[in-house]
Amino acid sequence: MVNEYEIKKQICDIGKRIYDRNMVAANDGNISVKLNDNEFLCTPTGVSKGFMTPDFICKVNAKGEVIQANPGFKPSSEIKMHMRVYEKRPDVGSVIHAHPVYATSFAIAGIPLTQPIMPEAIIALGCVPIAEYGTPSTNEIPDRLEKYLPYFDAVLLENHGALAWSTDLTAAYMKMESVEFYAQLLYQSKMLGGPKEFDEKNIEKLYAIRRKFGMAGKHPASLCQNKDGKNCHNCGICEDESYKQFPGYQYDFVGRDPSEKKTDSVDPELVAKITKQVLEQLGA
């Protein structure tokens, strides 16, 4: 088992990575790691994530209250939204908040990342909805974030930035990196006349691969295209009753009633072929 000091070093390393990749500026962003159900390590407020050392890192309980912090350091004021993720997603071991340029630009423009344009994003990331604006450091952000937590692994924060979470620190960082890469490709393809999206059949094949992999995470293995008034939080693909609060929940992404029997089939040989190609692209 990795000791706390090593985890603190890893947090500092990830902090430098997000700083060097222009995912944060000045003292922006925050990182947390779950040690157990009532102990969490987190970055302090008011420091650059690119210049941290292990002694900067604070320890808090499940309420965000300080367990241990060195003089001059206190937990990030955004720890509330981290704690909400851990509360609602027991599978999560780390949360990262950053302001990556392209993803944050989409958040400011009010455009969710939902267009199916590349296999890796569809398989490993899923849709990235926008959580409605909340005042930083208050409970407004976690309150508005909460309804997305059962269904997605990353969100844009309206006029604020991005939040990603996963099973461990490295996986959470990779998720954030994927969000930014997806946003950059989507933006640049729009500058070239608009992206060419995968059609329904190819998307079904890619989601079949995700199901076959049994990948960690909660994004639904169906499509949310942000078309015809639908987007990734009201397409109706989730069966949880609470999801029915969103308009249009009774139809899935192709306008079908989910209660109706579906006749689509997936060719096993084709799935195996695509799986091999995707794994080669991912370097697996």
C-alpha cells in the first residue's frame, strides 16, 4: 500500500502536469485523493499547482474539515464539490478541478462536449455535460453538480472550468486530459468547417466495445448527441427514476421509446475487429 507521503508527492506531480499543460493559471485548480471513507488529501488554497511540495498538502475528513495542515496552509475553498463527488460516487478515489483553455471555453460558451467525433472519447470518456453555474466556494456548485454524478465521469462547470473524477489520481488526471483534448479537437474541427460525426451504427459498435471492456466509470453506454433539443443530461437513456426530472426522458438518442423492444444487433466479428483497432490506437 502506498503511504501518505508518496501520495502527496504524486499530487504535487499531477499539479505540475496540469500547470505545465496550461490547464490552470496562477493559483487556480485543486486536487484531492481519497485515503479511506473519512480521510482525504487535498491541495491548499492560494498556491500554484505547479510549485507545490508534499508539505503543502492538507488532510481533511468527509465533511471537508481539517485533520492536518502545516502552518500557512488550509484546504482549497472548493473542497465542497470534491466531497460531494466522493459522497455520491463510492467508486471514486480522486477528483481534479482545473481550467483547461479549450474545455473552459466550451463551458463559458454554454456548449457541452457531446458530439461523437473520435473512438477514444466515446469509449473512455463519454458525454461531458455542463453543470449550471454556482458561486465558487459555496454549496451552489456541489448542489448543481449532484444530479450529474450518477451518470458521468466528468463535467464542465458553467463559466468556471472542468471537473473530472476516477478510481485513482492518475486515472482522474487522464480523464481531465481527455476532456481537454476532446474539446480542442472539437473546436479546431469546427474552424475547419465542422466535425464529421460518427453515425448511429458506428456509435453502437463503439459502445458495444465499452460494455465488452467492462470499463470503470459511470457514463452510459449509449449516445447523447445534443441534437433536436436533447443533450447528454436529458436524452432519456438512464433508467434511474430520478433521471425523469429532465424533459424528453422518455426517448433515447434516436427518438425511440426505451420500453420498446430493440431489434438492432451487433456483429461479434466486427466488434472484435474494431476492438483490436482501438486497442492499437490506444497503445494497449
